[in-house]
Amino acid sequence: MLGYIIAAVVTLLVAVPVSVVCTSNYQKKAAKSKVGNAEEQAREIIDEALKTAEEKKREGLLEVKEESIRTKNELDKEIKERRAEIQRNERRIQQKEENIDRKTESIEKKEASLAAKEENLNKQKEQIAKLNEERLQELERISGLTSDQAKDYLLKIVEEEVKHETAVMVKELESRAKEEADKKAKEYVIGAIQRCAADHVSETTISVVNLPNDEMKGRIIGREGRNIRTIETLTGVDLIIDDTPEAVILSGFDPIRREVARIALEKLIVDGRIHPARIEEMVEKAQKEVETMIKEEGEAALLEVGVHGIHPELVKLLGKMKFRTSYGQNALKHSIEVAQLSGLLAAELGLDVRVAKRAGLLHDIGKSVDHEMEGSHVQLGVELCRKYKESALVINAVESHHGDVEPTSLIACLVQAADAISAARPGARRETLETYTSRLRQLEEISNSFKGVDKSFAIQAGREVRIMVVPEQVTDADMVLLARDISKKIEEEMEYPGQIKVNVIRESRVTDYAK
């Protein structure tokens, strides 16, 4: 700014003489006076410019000084803060060092204390070992037994206690399991075995139809097998045509379907015209014939037992039991036998014979539909009796005949007994006398193979084995384990229908003489 002012002044000074020279002479005087004024103005301008420049300089210096002072103050403040932070850090570090020193001192004291305690424990261990040795020596001296002998004695006592406790625990667990377990599990298994996996399954699931000659086999098969396929589709039964001379085998688990197929095939053989349309006609006739047969069988059973007033649908279901077997025993014949036995027992006890026969006849009615519906024959029988308005006494007899529920009447108990008698009677179920006696003998041999058993008797056609034990060798607690072990061995080594009851009997006798 000052430079510009000086340059302007210089320029003005140069321009004034030049203008003076160039002017005319008559203007010289005026010019001289003007020059004097201009010089005075120039000096004034210069003085003013210098004064302004000086003020600007002072202002700039003041600003610089203020800025430097502000910067210095900020730096001083930051330095103070950093110093304060450093001092705080130094104090923390110093405090931590002091804490570490105190902890180190405490740890050293604890180590010294632990070392002293360890030394003391070692001394005590030595003293205890010495005392134990002295105690064992004193015990051996007092008891007259060595350490090994005492161990054997204690182990024997502990073993007996554990054995007793185990027996008690097993008994409690079995009792609890019987209370909590599903009572119908056994019936499901038994029902499945009865339907599918008996030794006589081949005999109870096939029927044989005799042929006049082997040429008939080709006609039954038909062109490209269309006849045999039609028969199998309409009846639901498999036809087995093999090398068996002059015979065709019908195979199927449903005995009624098998009977329909048998009758239809026999009619076709007699008629001689075997083709799909004729097969369909004969199967339909056979179905009607079997339905009539079922109704007649049910009515004949009612007539034989002397029971009346049963719902017609129950009569049909009774007739269907003609084609149902259980372990080879015909279900309808078994029901008739149970009804007659129940009536005889009721007469002996002075109970209602007709109600007893009715309950005995219907006790297995569920077996007529257990191929078609889910559930045990007991459940199904109860549902059927309720559906067709049988009395509560008859329903309870049906429901309790396998022990699923408690019997509420003497007649229900009689049906239970009659059912067991009919099923357990030797020869009632399809097995040879040799197989029957072999199973009884094997039962007794397995029972006699256990220590402490005096005698064993297989009774109720092998459904129960009674075992007499020596009281001095088998305790009450041992009986629980013995019965369990015998049951397990029977399950492993024998094949039998249903279940076998293992009954262990311990008898204590006291004998004295009067003199």
C-alpha cells in the first residue's frame, strides 16, 4: 500500500516539471504558483500515506502479536493437560506397582503357609498309616482273622445284603411296571402270534381243491393266465398250481375268502365252463352261499347251547367264528365249549345258568372281526356287545376273561375258569401228544436245573410250572430272582403259545413232639 502511494507521488513529481516546460510562457507564473500548491498537496498526501502506512503496520503487528499470544496460550494449555494426564498415569502405575507388591507379599505368605500345612499333613498321614497298621494288628489279634479273611467275610456280608436289596428292588420295579405298563401289550403280541406265526400256519391258511384230472389246471389258468388272475382278483386268495397231482392249493389268511374261493372253484370245475364272466357269476353265488352258511352256523350254535334273544348281527358274527382258529382250536367250538362249561359251573353254584352260557358263548366274539379291525379281540368283543345292547354283566365277563379288568360278578369268574379249562385241555389245541408231553418234560427239566429247587410240576397243560424250593437254601428274597431267572431261561430255550406262569413256593415247617 505504501509502495503504491510513493509511486504515485514520484509520478506526479515527474509530470509537474514536464507540464511546466511544455506550457507557454504566459502560464509560467500561474504554473509556479500551482506548483507550489501541488508540492504542498503532494507533501500532505505523502504525510497522510506515511501516517496510514504506519497505522496499518501497527495494526498488522498487533494482530500478529495477538495471534502469537493466542497460539502460545493454547500450547500452554495443551502442555498443561498432557502434563496432568502424564501425572495421573504415573500415579496409577505407582498404585498398581504397590498393589502388585502387596499381592506378591500375600502370595509368598500363602505359599509359606501351604508349605507348612503340607508338611503337617504329611506328618498326620504318617501317623494315620501307623495307627491303621496298629488297628489292623489289634483287630486281627482280637478277631483271630487275618486281613484277607476279614475281607472275604465282609464281602460275603455285603454280597448277601446287595442280593437282598436287589431282590427287593426287582420286586418293587416289577410291581410298579405291572401297575404302570399298558395291560394290553401282551394281548397285541398274542393276537399277532395267533394270526400269523403259529406252527400250524400252513394248515390254517391253505385249502386244497381236488381236480378230476391234471388237464383242468390249464383251463383254470386260462389263456395267458386270465382265468387265474380273475379268480385271485375277485376272491383275494392266491391260487398255487404246482406239481401236486390233481389238486390246486388256495392260500390266504382270511378263512372266509378262502372258503368262497374253494366253493366257487369247485362249482366251476363241475360246470366245466371256466372264463372270466362265469368266474364272476360263481364267486357271487359262493359268497351268498357262505353268508347263508355263516348264519346257519351261528343259529346252530345258539340252539346247541340253548341261548336265545341274541341280536341277529351277533348271530352272524358267531357263525363267522366257524372259520376262525386259535392255535388250531376252532373258535366257534371253543366258544360253545366255554358256554357249556360256564353253564355247568353256574348250576353247581346256584347262579343264573342262561346268563352264564350267554357270557361264555360271547366271550371271544371279538375274534370274528379282529382280521378286519384294529384292536385285541377283548376290546372288539366289548365294543360289539355294547353296540348290540348286551347286559353289563355279559360285557364285564367278556372284558375280564383275560384279566384285563377285574371281574365284577361270579359269572365273570366262571367264564375265566371255563375259558382256561377249554384252552388248556390236552388235545384241544392242535399239537401232537408227543409235543405236548415233551414241552411239559422240558419245563420241569429247566426248573430243576437251578440250585435250591426241590421239585417242579408242570400243570394246566404247560401253562404253569410250580416250583418247590428248599427253605434252607433259598430265602424269600432269593425267590424273586429265582423266578425271574427261570422265566428268562424258559423264554430262551422253549417255543410255546401264549405265556407260562412260573410259581415259586417256599415252605417252612416246624416239627415238635408231645411226650
